[in-house]
Amino acid sequence: MGLDDRDALRVLRDAVDPQNGSYELIRQFYLHWFATDLSARDLFPPDMDKQHAVFAHAISWLLGELIDQRAEEPVAFLAQLGRDHRKYGVTQQNYDTMQDALCTTLRNHLADRWDDRLAEAAHDAVALIIGVMRGAADAEQGPPYCDGTVIEHIRATRDVSVIRLQLDEPLYYHPGQYVTVQVPQWPRRWRYLSPAIPADRGGAIEFHVRSVTGGMVSPAIVGETKPGDRWRLSNPHGGMHVDRDGGDVLMVAGSTGLAPLRTLIMDMTRFGENPRVHLFFGGRFPCDLYDLKTLWQIASNNPWLSVTPVSEYSIDPPWASDYPDVQPPRGLHVRQTGRLPEVVTRYGGWGDRQILICGGPQMVEATKAALIAKGAPAARIQHDPLAS
């Protein structure tokens, strides 16, 4: 029965589900794969814990979709994964050995239950996963990545940097999309970043990066990036957008979550008429609202844009004086004090708006929940994947 055998697929899904304690199975899969294909180990960073967790969640979700007989989203996801994995230098041999290692690991883990039905379901599911990824990678004609040189590093706040690069070749992306970036301080460890300006034919690109406590890559970017560094960027992902015929827009940005929303706003300035956009831009302290001057410049020339600054605290800490003054000229809404979800919903339910939320996962989840509680339809709310 293969992919039509839902009971067999459930056994496989339960085995890889991280909620069922699949860590050892996933670890054994990677150990087996690397032992049979030494070149595969070079595709990954030294610390594999995060990779184990991501792989377990992805495989569990994919098998769940197959159980429910849903193919459209899994195929699209796998195709994008295959195209994106070209940046790692994945070869046909890597795909072959990965397929063998995953099937073998599943068989060994489920040895006491293994029968022809499980074998057929495992073979067909793994063959589908590998086949879609391989086929999408083979069909892609463009380069797997592009390189660029850091030309400017601005420390906007204590933990936020604005990084500007000149790419060797232009990278074309839609406003609101994100890319994965590899920096020289952390080879083979890619981080998701959203461009803060629309795609530029001349190859200019800008990123806003916040140093995350306990993180690896972002503190290195903020603390160590210097002009002349060479970065590598993947092809773009994501579908966040503004429907110009979909009515007025609410945007909520926490810290550097501003970047993709600012890109969308800058792209909208190309048009003479736009839907109204109300942007709430939040930070912990007033000094964290690092890009208010740019927003003021855009809003002063585009009456469809309104900007409300929000900070959790009303006064700045002593170290704020070490960084650029973020206060814009008069013209924006009066800065509000409080957490973003509370301030945004204080203004209303926003149920008639297209809603875009960008920032840390906790802020996004809290804001989305607060808006839905106020009556905003969940289907009208966009945000990037929370694990990105």
C-alpha cells in the first residue's frame, strides 16, 4: 500500500516525532549517514543539536501531512528545501546515501515491528522526500548563492547593527522576503535575515541585525563585523506581502522585525496611490527605535503611512547616550508606552485590515493572539515562520 497505508505512516511518524522522544533515532540516522558518506559531515556545523531538532520536526510534519493525504504543501516545502540546499554543495551521492541511511535507521529502530507494510511505507515516503528535493535542485538553473562585501557597519543601538553590503551580482527578491546568510565568523552556520531595502539592480543590500542573548551568529555579526568581510547569501524565501487591492494595512514590528516591513513600505512609495498603512514600531527602550528618522522621512512624503512608536519603558538607560540619537523631527504619532500587543489592541480590533507582524517569536505569537481575541480574522494575519 505504501503511501496509502495510513497506519504504517502513523508508526513512522510516531517514531520520529520529537514529542515522543525521537532524539536517539535522529542521532543514529546522522551517525549512520556520516559513517557511510564522509562528505555529508562537511555539510553541517560542528554542533548538531539544532539540526537534529529541526530535522525531527520537519520529518514528523511531512509524515503527518502524508497521513492526512495532503500533498500540495509538503511538495512545495520539499521543493524549496531542495533548491535551497544547493548552497551547501549537496551532491547526488549525498542524496543517495541519505535515503539509504534514513531507511536503515527506521528499520533498525522499529525492528520489533518491522514487516512488509512498514518497509513499503518507509521506502515510498523517504523516496518521495528525497526525490522531490533532488528534482527541484536539478531543475534550478540559477546560482545557489551570491557573495558580497560589507561596506558599512553602523552600531545603531547597544544590540542592533545596520549592515550594508555590495553584492558581486544583484540578488532579486520580492519585498518582504528573507534570505539565509553565512558570515566568516561562523562558516556553515546560516542565519535568516530580511533585507531592509527593496532589491537593487546595482547589488546594494542592507540588513538590520539584533544580537540575541545566548545566540551564536547574531552576537558575532553585531560585535565583530567589519568593512571588507565577505558574506554569502542564499536565494530568497517567504511570501509576506501587501495586497494593493486588499484594503488598508496594519503592520507591527518589534525591533529588527522592522526590516521586511520597511522594505514593503519603501516599495509602495513607487505608486501614486496606496492603501493606508499604520505601522507600530516597538522596542524595549525609546533608544531601541533605531530607524524612526527613516520612517519619518518616508511618512512625511507619503500621507498614506502613519507610524506609532512604542517602547516598554518611558525613559532610556544610561548607555543610550553612547549611540546615535533616534528621535525624529515632529510629525510621527506620539510615542506610546507599553508592550506591543497591548498598545496595538488599545487602538481597536483591526479586523478590517491586512495584518503583517514581524519580530521575535514571542512577540509575534502574543500580538497575533491579542488581535484574534479582539476579533481580527486569523486568515488576514501574515508573519514569517516562527522558527526562522
